[in-house]
Amino acid sequence: MLYSTIVVATLPVTAVNASVYARSVSEARRRIGRRDPDHIDILALALHFGLPIWSNDNDFEAAGVEWYTTADLLAHLRP
């Protein structure tokens, strides 16, 4: 498990100001706001950049974006 921790720790991370994805917030709120309002910004960010979400939270299952759990990612990475 140490190897996985090292790999994750080396992933590039970029902080994005909420103003960058502000136009996507209303759509994200419509898609996930009732189910989990805490995920609105995460979904808005994914919608804005057209990127999938990596989360083990099932709230993203019906959000209409590509969504991967850790198990899904590991299955794709294994040879």
C-alpha cells in the first residue's frame, strides 16, 4: 500500500479559483444539489473542464459525468 500512497502523493495538483468555473455552478447545482450540495463545486469544476471525477462517493453516479471509483481506476491501471 505504500507504493499507492507514493504514487498519489506525486500527482500534479492545481488549485482553481471558483470564478474560473462559475458558469458551470448552476448546471452542477441542478444535477447534484438535492442529492449532496457539498459536491456542487466539484461537479461544476468537472463540467467546466470536461473531465471525469475520481471519487468513491456514489452521489456522482447519476450526475451525468464520467465517474471513476478507486477500484475502477486500479482495474484500468493493472496490466
